[in-house]
Amino acid sequence: MADRPPAEPAADPVADAPFTPYSALHGRQAQMFPTLTDEELERIARFGRLQRHAAGSRLFAAGEPGPGMFVLLSGEVAITQRDGLGRVTPVATQGRGQFLAEVGQLSGRPALVDGHALSEVEALLIPPEQLRALIIAEADLGERLVRALILRRVALIESGGSGPVLIGSPGGHLLLQLQGFLARNGQPHHAVDPADDAVAAALVRQYDAGPGDVVVVCPNGAVLVNPGEAGLARCLGMVGTAEFDDDYDVAIVGAGPAGLATAVYAASEGLRVAVLDCRAHGGQAGASARIENYLGFPTGISGQALAGRAFVQAQKFGAEMLIPAEAAALDCAGPGHPGAPLAIRLTDGRLLRSRTVVIASGARYRRPEVPGLAQFEGRGVSYWASALKARGCAQAEVALVGGGNSAGQAAVFLSQHASRVFMLVRGPGLAATMSRYLIDRIAASPRIELLTRTELTGLHGDESQGLKAASWRHRDSGEATTREVRGVFLFVGAEPETRWLAGCGVALDAHGFVLTGQGGAPSPLAASVPGVFAVGDVRSGSVKRVGGAIGEGAAVVAAIHQHLAATAAAA
């Protein structure tokens, strides 16, 4: 990754840039931009502090940390979108009784839009911690506020006029990787093909980028060439670099369903909570195109939508989200803080101390032993079926390996885009590993061809164009087949993410999953080290279902309270 000086802004930012204002993309205008009554403004007043802004002054700017939510008492503020190429798009003009914020202001994340006073403005500034207090204390108002904040973020994502600009050739593996990372983290962005945009082409030449390179322009004007996910996250202000000065009650490693459930219940009960994940919220479940057997959603819900709601819910109660942030090691020896005897060492060198640790790091799909697999990862071989990847396989053939529920959901989803989905399963069928409703749906789809007793044997392509074809073999007859495919999707088994626990003494089973409830442990979710718990897919003996993971995340909070009370009494 190369960090470069800020790009020179476009000479004349234009209001008629080729983006649709996000206010025009959503039909629920009244919910996105509600107007509060005088009585409601009085109720809100105790949570904020009065500020005055002169006409023409800036209240907040895209790419800079948001100070919180502004509630307008008088005057008008213009909200505009601005991308890194200097193009500006009007969003809305807001006046008395309206509020300026989106969901990122729950945790003080960088603003995604600009706000300028059109006249002298008097406003209440409600900082993030007070905004969370308002939402909880004023339940009816809080419901309206949260709905508006979420809808505004969704519309920003849909509009493609905010966030970083990704400049690169469509379909490039790094471009798709960065787009997938931003999409899973709910970050607005848009991609520009330098062949179609003169400003983008000029930047590519300025930074000497090649055909396969990606130039990223962050909202603050900084330019990155071929950044990794961590570098892009830092440029967008998604993660900080400051040391952790205070101790936490609960540190949760993993933001899948189990980790998010733990965060929601622990934070709602007044515990100070930190959640870490190395990539995005949602875990493997976040990659599910549609979960149809989760209680309360008769028509189904995508894994990303379910995880996104939980992510906002945890922040509403004050959980601190450190994403992306990767745990390198767990220190159980006591790092000099008797009140917080556990510590998590991050890969960036920082140390996060906590009184308890919940291991919710889940499992990753196993990499089958196929020649050339590493060469094509991200270049045609994928471990989840995103909307971006599905669109890239439109009217083409793909191969999918795996027979579990995640594989079934992916096959059904991909069949809506691909001309044919070859589903490779090592066993004699799907009955032992997949829910009945998915089996029936696969059988009913004319675009899905189930190949039982079949294994992937080869991948074919080149460095410039990536994957072009795949080979598989019937395990009994030995018959070999090679087909041109646009993508190969792997959902093969699971390996626990427990490497970061090495050296701490946390007991694991023969397959590397965390053992819990052993030897008179105070809780069936307690690991072998006091104060350490495990929930979800990473726990030995767990049911490996979204509902089970969420249940364990809720149940572990009672055990955490019990441990904290016992250690406080012994102090």
C-alpha cells in the first residue's frame, strides 16, 4: 500500500454530478426527515448544549469525526454529498425541528456528508454518548430517531455519492475485494472506471497506476494506491490508533451473531463492552443471502440485514465497535491491572484490558487441497456469495462446493444470476447436512445441477484474467469433467478461529474448538481460564446455527455478571 499526498480537488465542483441525491432514492421521506414538535424539542433539550453558527459556517464535514447530532432550533442548514473527486450533490435543506445525523453519529464516526449554515443557526448539539442516552430514555422519540438514522445510511449507500471513490477496472480482483469489504461494513462508496471518467483517468496517470491497480480517494482527499482493508479502514476513520486507557467489563472477539448478541445484552445491562472483528460484522452468517428458518422472519432475512440491525442495536446501548481490528493473542497472565486481569493484544500492537473475555471468533471455511487454489482466491474463487460477485457471474456458469445450509442458501441465490450452478457434494446427498426447505428449493431450480459423490480437482486460468475453468471428478466412477466457469464458491467444512489463543492455556478439543463447562466450571459456556467464555461456532459442541449462536450470546451475559460479582466480592 502506498500513502500519497491529497489529490488536487477538481477545479469546479459541480452540483449536477452523475449521482442521485439520496433524498430522491427513498420513498419514506417522512421517516427519513421527520420534523419534531415544540414539545419534543423541549424533551430533547436536556441532552444537548446550545450552539450558534454564523451564516456560511460549516457544522460538519465529510471524512472528519462527527461531533454528534444537531437539532435545529432556528435557521437553515444545507446538506450535501461530496466525493473525493470534488463533485458535490445536494441532499436536503433542513430547518427548525429537524435533526442532522445518520447512524454513524451513535459512535462518533466520521461524517459522510457536509453541513453548511445557509443563515444564522441556533442548534442543540447532542454528542454521541448523550444521543444514546436520549434514545434509551425517550423510547418513543428514540424509535423515530433510530429509524431515521438507519434509513439515511441506507440511502447514502444506495446513492453512491458519498464515501471513498474506488478507481479501477470493473471486475478487477482488488476492486471487488475492497467493494465487498466496504459493503459488508455498511460504508457508502462508489467505483469509477477510469476509461469512462476524465478526472479518474488523470488521477490514475498522476499516481502511475497500472491496469490492475486500484486508486482510492478518501473523503478527506487522501489518496491510496492498492490499499489493504486495514489501510482503507484507517483512511476512512473506521478504526482509531489511540491506546486503550480504560478497562472494559467485557471484550468480545468476533462480531458474528453470537458476538453481537453478547454485545447487545451486556451493554443493555450497563456493562462496558468492546467488540473486535478483523473484517466486518456478521461473520459467516453475514454472507447468507437469505435465512428463512430464523424465528420471527417468516419471509426470511439476509444475513447482512440481520447483522446490520444487531450492529446498530449494540451501538445504541453503548458497545464500542472496533472493526476492523484483529486479535493477535490473549494474555491470561495478568498485565499489571488487578481489576482487569485479562488482555487482548491486537495485531497493531495495542493492548485492550478487560475483566472478562468472550471468544466468539467463529470458524472459517476450510480450504480444500486443490492445486492452484491460492492463486485464484479473490480472482474467481470465493468463500461467500456477495451481491457483487453474483452480478459478476450473470448469465455464466459457476461451481459451488459444499452441502450445508450456507452452501444451499448461496446456490439458490446464485441461481438467480448465473445460467447454471454446479453444486458439488462429496456425500450421497443433502439430507444429512441441509434443511429440508433448502433441499426442496434446490431440487425445484432448473438452474442448479446437484452433483453428488463429486469433488473439485482443478482450477484453470491465468494471471491476467483470473479463473476461467474448473475440473471435478466423480469419486466412484472416476469420470472427470472440466467446464468453463466464471466463479467457484467454496463452503467446505469449518476450522475454528482459535490460533490467537495459543499460549494462554484455553483448553481446546481435538479439532481446535474451545472446550467449555469442563471440570466443575461455573457455567456451561465458561472456558478453562477464569473469566473467559466461548459462544457460537467456535465453541465445542455448539449447534452451528444462527439461532443457537444468538441464544448462547444472550445466555453468557448471566455468567459474566456472576463472574464479575464473585471477583468483586473476593477483592
